Amino acid sequence: MITNHNSVISLKKGEIIQSYGEYTILQGYILCLTGKHLIRIIKEGGSFIVTEENFIGKLVHYQAQDNVRIACHPNVSPTYFLQKQGEAQQEMMQAFVHQLDIYALPVKNRVMVFWFRMACEIGVYKEGDCYVPAVLIQVEMAKYSHCTRVYLNGVCQALIKDGWLIRGKEWTLIDWKRWETYASGLFYTNTKSRLIISE
């Protein structure tokens, strides 16, 4: 809950949140990163925990993707925050395992899973399709998909030609049910029915 006692912090693209605590995004997008790996994108209204160093240390960091405003929640009690940190740590460990599953996929599948994950995290669902805002530029998408920009562009062109994607101001994932079926089948085959991506 955001109150008048919450301190509001403004960040520019690339700035990293340094202080541990619980935050809610008032405007913009935050990237949760570890090294060169994108763990997730958090949109306006989403919340996250920056843990103390003795939990996950500096392994994970939260970075502004554009001009961002976040509110820091007051620390109600040390016990409450320790509980929240524990939950955040478990979620992060699961996310690391999920990333390993994704990296085991062939590159084309990895790119499609990357699109699916972005859609689940920041997409807007309308009339059977999912609209994904252009939060990441193509260079960043290639970096986080772990392929070259040229290869990413080739996969995107193939997906457009095959009726999976439409490129515009935002990307449209056509026929969301088909994307869900694709991801379910892929993860059933590769992770023994552990579907790791959810809306």
C-alpha cells in the first residue's frame, strides 16, 4: 500500500536501485537482471524486493528501463521484511532454474519463449491477441535472448511471415491461445511438465 509516508524516487534509464527495501513502480518499467541475463520485466503497479547483501548479495539488481518513479514502502517491522526477503529469495532461485531451462532450448525456440515471457509480464490482452509495448530495443532483445541482432531479426521476420507477430508501435502476438499452446508444449517436452511462465 502506498501512503503519504512513502518516499518517491525518480530514476533515469540505466540507473540501479541501491538501497534494500520493498518498492512499488508508480511509472515506467524496471528490469530485474543478473549479469547479462534478464530475469523479468516489472511494469507500473508492480512491486519488488531489493534484498540485503547477505541474501542474494549483488547477484541481482533492479535497473530503470526508462524514466521511472518508484515508491519505497516504510519498513513496518524487521520480521516482516525478513519474511518478504525470504519469499523474494525463493522466487529468484526458481527464476534462475527457469533461465537454465530456457538456455537449453534451440535459439529460435528461445526467442519465441522470450516473446512469450515479455507478453506475460508486460503485455496487454485484447480480442484474442497480446500487445507488447516496445520497452526493449532490438539490441537489448538480442542480448537477453542470447543471440545476435541479425539472428533475432531473422526469427522475427519469420514469425511475422508465419502469422505469429505483427510489428508496429508495439508488437502484437497474434492468437494468444496459440502462443500459450506453443509454450505449454515446449515446456512439457523440455521440463517434464513444469510450465514456468504464467500471466
